[in-house]
Amino acid sequence: MRIDAVIPFFAGTSAATHSSEDTRLDYLQQTLDSLAAYDITSHVFVTKRDRGLADLILSVQPMVLDIQPEWLPWAACTYWQKEGARGDLVYVTEADQVLWVADTDVFSIPNDSRYLAPWRLDLVGPNGECEMPEGAKYVTRTGRQYSISNGAHRLVAHDVDKLGPYTVIPQHAQQQAFSGAYFATPEFFSRIKFRKRRVLPVEHATGFDAKAIGLCVKTSDVERLWVDHLSPRDRHQPPKEVNE
């Protein structure tokens, strides 16, 4: 099975990303390494003004687009619609998310009327403090404690239609289902109407625009398919020492 990942990457300073500049390359590399573990081919898109920093990406050759930074997610997705969506699945993701797949059978879940969004978890603890709404606590089988993002913890126990291995997210709960990533068939992906956005450009490209044309589904077991969201850890790092 061929899966192509579309990854818009803000290498330099941009208001569209929450990661600090000195960690973006590290987060991207962790993202790329996780995708390579499942034989997913990564396609990283950057703007012309970020060409210099993009050269530091060692594992892939980035595709450079002549576009304003806030429009990069739109440009990357529409480029792939026109030029590249020929494999079995397209995976659109933010550049700071480590993918975990318990079994590759999950890749048979997306079809031409539904897309598959991983669960999104934020690490809790000394290396990744994050706000944890009541009921959002989730402890993985490795013992690490996470918070389930965007209120999606409410979808685990109720308010969803569980159909065996996957869960259909109702329309009114689609916002909670957002994970900054999704798998779609090329036919489904080709029908998404991506638009230039100055507000939340990454979020629209990595989920909001897809929900307008089909059903969002998640695995019924959280740990069957999830992403470790890295950038929230930036907000809780101690200040760096400054050498006079």
C-alpha cells in the first residue's frame, strides 16, 4: 500500500504555528521518522522565504512554493490535488505530530465517503505539562500520561456510533474530533475544497475543510491510531539561561 503524507512546514517565523523556531526542525524530524516506520512517503512543503532553513531537513527534499506563509497549507494541499494524489491513501498532517499505529489494518477504514482522523494526545508530566480538562486524562499502555485534545475525551465514552473497529463522529461533534491530521482516499481528497485562510490556516487544511464533504471516523480503541502532539510542550519549558 502506498501512503503519501502532505506536510506544510513553517521553517521560519510564522504566526500560523505554535512551535518555537528552535524546536520546529526537531519536531518535524520526529514526525518524519514516525511516518517512515510505517512506510509512509513524506512530502514536506515550505515557502521560498524558508528555503534556507528547509535545507536543514536531511531526510527529505522539501518542495518549495512561492506563496505567503499563511497560505502554505492551502497551497500544499491544492498542489497535491493537482499533481500527486495517485497512491492508495493521502495523509495530511501538521509537522509536529508523531504517528502511532497499532496495526496497519486501520488503513482499510477510509473510503470515498469518510476520512480517518487519529486521536490527538498531549503529554502530561515533567516533559510536557498541559491543561487537562476534567475527564481528559488518558494513560497509554506504556504508562505515559496524556490529555486527550480538543474535548475529544467526551467521544470515548458516549455520543458516538461505534461500529466495531471504528467510531463515526456525529456532525455536531466534529470540532472535538479535530486532530490536525487525517487519512483519506485520493478520490475523497480530490473533492475537498481547500481555501486560503488567514485565520487557522493549518487547522483548515488538516481537518476542518475535510469535514465539509464527508464523515469523520476514529478508531474505537484510542491507541490503535493516535498522534503525540509535540508543540504544546514548548509553552511549558523553563526559560533558557542567557550567557552574558
